[in-house]
Amino acid sequence: MREMRVGPTGFHDVRETNLGVVLRAVRTHAPCSRAAVAAATGLNKTTVSSLVADLIARGLLRETGESDERRVGRPGVMLALDDLTIAAIGVEVNVDYLSVVAVDLLERDLVTRHVTFDARSAGPDASAARIATAVHEVVADPALRRRSVIGLSVAVPGLVDSPAGVVTRAPNLAWRGTPLRSLLKELMGADGPATMPILVDNDANLGAVAEYRGGHLARTGDLVYITGEVGIGAGVLMNGELLRGSAGFAGEIGHVRMVEDGPACGCGRRGCLEALAGIEAILRTALPDRFPAGDLARADLGDLVMTAVERATAEDAAAVDALHTAGAWLGRGAAMLVNLVNPAAVVLGGYFVPLAPWLLPSCRPALRELAFAPDAGGCVVETSVLGLTAAARGGAVAMVDAMESGRLPLPPPRDGGAFAADEGAS
Amino acid sequence: MREMRVGPTGFHDVRETNLGVVLRAVRTHAPCSRAAVAAATGLNKTTVSSLVADLIARGLLRETGESDERRVGRPGVMLALDDLTIAAIGVEVNVDYLSVVAVDLLERDLVTRHVTFDARSAGPDASAARIATAVHEVVADPALRRRSVIGLSVAVPGLVDSPAGVVTRAPNLAWRGTPLRSLLKELMGADGPATMPILVDNDANLGAVAEYRGGHLARTGDLVYITGEVGIGAGVLMNGELLRGSAGFAGEIGHVRMVEDGPACGCGRRGCLEALAGIEAILRTALPDRFPAGDLARADLGDLVMTAVERATAEDAAAVDALHTAGAWLGRGAAMLVNLVNPAAVVLGGYFVPLAPWLLPSCRPALRELAFAPDAGGCVVETSVLGLTAAARGGAVAMVDAMESGRLPLPPPRDGGAFAADEGAS
């Protein structure tokens, strides 16, 4: 049962909560009048006017030139989200790249960057330094001029203790117990971004957020996003909320044992789904000539995937067979998800997207065959339209959402002391 | 965003909601004064007094003789839940038994019954008739005299379309598309219980509710209950809420394929977890002499389980080996749960409980070995203390919870037209 307390402390919380309520009402209904916000929220008009004034001062709302033409009498001034004053940044560090995305309050891209980077060889410290540099570069980008950066998120392929900001274990990066948030706070201390809230989270979780907020299955509440990298992870959304589990380690579908005595996995076990259907596993079988010594130059993953696509297009037997087999394993993984959590959609992301024409024809039948519920409980398997920036975009969007729902502070009024992008980086 | 509407219709809803709020406040704090309820809920004292009067008239609260001795001045009258006026009934139908439980508002047992019954041989119609008879017998039990029955729930081992009250598929009962709620409504029409709300749900889901509300791991929010019958199902609670998935078919861990070309499963596939570690699979291997023709007399399951316990106790090799192997499969299933949803606890129920001394020594190491998260993400495997009545009790308790949270109507004032147990059955 929720207890209600009203008092000096409580009042501040109520006002912060109501600022978020008004912000979300304008997001849903814009352009809209103050009266429409009052009607939609149940707050009275005087309160709404005061909250709107506050949000305008903070650079989150603006008045538009448009008026409500349906209105009888004097035209009302309309409100919209102010898409010029804030930015949120998301970074994904994966086996072979860094991806960086900055979005505005409307969750539209301001900057997207894809940088080839071998995080495993670099190690945690150098990787953190590279992330910090990438963030500074984005903050200095002309698209972020005069914007306040409300927060930074970093997506990592592995177990993440998100409240602590620590990467518990990321076998494909060979990181273990890496205090990524602390490392980044130190690195970014000198010139401003140090004050920026930093979220560290699992890449699949943030990919799922990106799909939910802006993919082609947006607003599908029961959705699983599957990363397609060297590792395979699942971000599980139920009723639009991330399923994290008791220690925050849910969604590790890549390390479910699928067969006894299967191929070796990066985690030290055998027969895991990612050892059978992860991108490295696929490429080893699809392009046997490229792995004479069994070694993988990780920074070349993207090129190798394109080679696999070319060969499969040319009906090369090894490539087609490897993808067919991997697709069937992914279908079996999807069936496991349907049996256990019954999502409405499974979205394949990352490098699975260009390979999907050869994966899906075996994936979908395997799902239907192995799911216990008729018609796979209504679950469809689709590919992401968000490409390799899904997790980074999801992280940036998660910061906007955190601000609106009160888990991050709102930026102070514009003449206050917020970190402003055009001052911090130079 | 939640929209607030206030008006004649809305007012009724607000009052119903507040009646539930007060009821839950008293459940948490009883014995407590009206002032304490006002403090705990944020409702004002006049409103609380009116709501309490209403709840007393409906037989849900009572004033106790006790007074608040900490109170300065005139002693206040204390409130408690009225445990004398309502009852909720839960039935579980499984392969070899019917289990029936009635509870009072404090969720204490009024009646518990275990009836040997072969639902598969009986078929859906005769099974529904047997359920209706069992309900009538419980309603007529002296322990329910002068009580209003607020609702009935029926737990079934299989896919249940709970909103429709239809058993979509229960392979171990050989039911498919069985409109159980409609069948029961018709059967109970003649003498009163026809007006009783009827919930049909999956047995594992209701077992999980029972564990959460009253097992030895009560209030463990991220908990999975595993049924131990011929079939294996999982009831998954996350943050104390059942995870149902988009079509309500989540938790079917028994039908995840664990091995290629494994033993045949009741669902028509091969290698499912329940074909490897379900009770029938265990008994076939543990007691090979009892299955000369491969046939199982299902109504004897309980006796056969006791025979397996006796033989394992006497260190019979076949029994011990069968249980050791099944335990390892259950550990692998638990590891899959940890990897995908990361619960704090997995609770083994049903016939797994008496067999646990031989299952757990291989189950727990398999979980630790195969879970990706260190220390299995903090997950423990325990046995249920609720026995074969877990799902029935969970169903009865779910009706109490549904009433308190407004999903079931509150009983009308005591002189109104509620179905009263002592009138309906004779």
C-alpha cells in the first residue's frame, strides 16, 4: 500500500512529479493548450500554468505560433516540447565497435556515430578512455551547441550491476568487475561532463527500450530484443517495463545450454546458444577460409558479415548452411522465450539484420514447432530497423524517460548552473 | 499517463477503490484504530469512518474488544479483519487428484480436501461435474456455515485463457478448448453458487501466488514455483506480480526442449523437460518393475511416489539414479530460469517435495554450474511447504486478493442479496 505524506519535503516531490506529468501530457498531445493539459491530467488550470512556466524556464517546453483552431473565441497559445535545449547521449561499447547517439527531447537523432574499436584488446581502462573521448567529441559537435546534456548512458554486452555502475561480467570483452561509471566520472572530470548522470546498463536491455520507444514495433508492451553480435543477449519488456530479475541479470539467453558437449562458449561453458548462433559462431562456419588458425580479427566483424551476405546471396553452400543452422537455433531460443515469458514479438537486432534473409526461413518454423502454445502464443519474429545504433539510442532515450518520470533531476532554469554543452567541451 | 475523471460514475469507482485501500491497511496494521488507518492511507478521518462503517456492514471488518494502550486519553476502538463472514474456494484438478481449499478473509484454511480422481479418464464434462460436486460439498461444510462465498477458482495443469475461462490445452488431461467456466456455471446453476465469480487459471501460476502469500518464502517478490506432477509448469512472479505474457501462456518450462531425440512428451514433442523430469518420467525409471507394459495407472501416482521414496531410502540403485538424473535436469531448468528471468528463489512443489532429498543434491550443483550469473544470480532452490494443496490454496487466496484490489466486487451489506453458503447448499 502506498502511503501518502504531505509536507514541506513532500511538496517538492509532488511538484517534481507534476512537472513530469505535464511534460508527458504535452509529449502525448502536442500541440496542445494549457487547458488541454489541465483536462488530460486532472490538474487545475492555475497549477498547470505555473508548471508550464517552470518547464519553459527549464527549456523543456515552448509556446508555438500555432493556435487551437477548434477553439471558440480568442485563440489559445499552444504548447510543444522544446527540442532545442537539451540532449541525452547514449554509447554502446561492443566487441568490435563503439556506437554513439545523441537525441533531443523529441528523441530524434542529433548525432549518430559508429566507430570501429576492439574493446577486448584495449581492456577496460583504455576502453573507458575511448568512450570518454567519444562523449567529448559528441558534446563538442555543432548539433549540440547551446544544449544541456541531461545524462549519458553506456550499454555493455554482459552482466551489469546497473545501480552500482559496475560491469559484473562481460566475457566477450574479457571484463569482470569493471567499475565503468567511476572510471568515466574520473575521465570526464576535467571539463564539465563530470556532473552528468551516468547510467551503465546491459546492451540488450537498452536495445529493447529503443525498440519499444521508436522501432517499427514501437509500443508493443511484451517484446524481446535479441542482440546479434559475438554475444547474444535478450532485453525482455513485459507491459512496457524491463524485466530485470532480482539481481538485474535477466535476459542472458545467450548462455542457456542448448546441447550437451556443444561448441565452446566465451563464458567457459559448452553448448550455449551464442556458441551455436552468435555472429562469431556463424562466421566461423559460413566463412571457413577466413579462419585458418581459428582466430578472429574482431575489428573486422562488420566486413566479415558483409562477406557472408555476399556469399549467401551467391548461394555459397557453406554460408547458406551455416545461416540455416543458426536460424534454427535462434528459433529454438525464441521458442524457449515463448514458453517461459510469452512475448508478442521477438526482434532480432545487430548483425542478425543483414543476415535475416537466410536466418528467418529456418528460425520461424523452429519457433512454431517448438513453442508449446498454439501459433507460438501469437509471437512474431521480426528484424530491427534500428541497426547497430539500437542500444546506444535506447540508452539516450532511457535518459529522457528517466528525466520525465522523475528518476533523473530536471535541468535547472536556463540561467542556472547546468552543464551546458557549448561551455564544457573545447 | 493516467487520466483522472471525477463524476457520478467515477465517484463510485473511487469509493470502491478506497474500500479496498482501507481493507488492505487493516490487513497490514491490525489491530489498529480508525485514526491509524487515516494516517496510513492519507484519507481523512471522516472518510475513513464512513468507509469502515461500510466494510463492517459488508462483514469484512469488525471492531475488537482491544483498545490502543499507547493512546493518550480515551481508549480508541480497534479494527480487525472479520474472519467469520466470508470464504473463498480454490480447486485444483490434476492428473490424479482434485484438491479443494476454502479460506477465510485472513487466508487461513477453513477446509482442505484431497480427492483421488483420474481427470484424464473422466474427460472434461465428468471432471467439471466432479469439481461442481466437490464445491457443493465444501459449501455445505459446517466450517462455511453463515459465510458468503466471494468466489471460486479452478487451477488446471496447462495453457489457460483465463479471461475467457477456457482451458486452451492441457495435454496431461487430454483437454483442448475446454470451456471450463461455462461448464461449471451451468452445473452450479440450480442452487446458488451459479452467481459466484469463477476464475480458471494455470496451476503453476496459482501455486506461485500461494507461495508468495503464505509459503516459507512469502513476500519474495521474484519467485518461481515449479509444479511437480506428471506435468511440470512454472508460475513466475516478478515484483510480486504474475508474469503472464502477451497471451497469458508464460511459464511453460515443462515443454522447453532440453535434448534432441529425447523421450516422448505428452505434448507430442520429444525431449521436453517434463518428459525427462516430470513425475511420470521419474517413476518409469525409478520403478521399472511397476511399468511392465509401459502403462501408468494415474490414480496410483501418490502411492508410486511413496514407493520411490521407500526404495531411495533403502538405496535402491534404480530409484536413486533416476532421482539423481531428474534432479540434474531440474537444475538445468532452474539455470534456464536464472539466465532468462533471474528469480531470487525457485520453489519445487507437488510430488517433488517428498522426492527432494534425492533431487536437490544434483539439482543445486547443476544450477550453479549452468547459470551465467555468479552464484546463480543469488537464486536458491527450495521445496514448498504447501504440499499438494498449493494451487488450490493459491486460487482461494487469489480471490481474496482480487476482492481487495477491486477486480472482484465486494460482498454487499450482510442483509443484502449475497449468495450465502448456508442457504445455497442443502
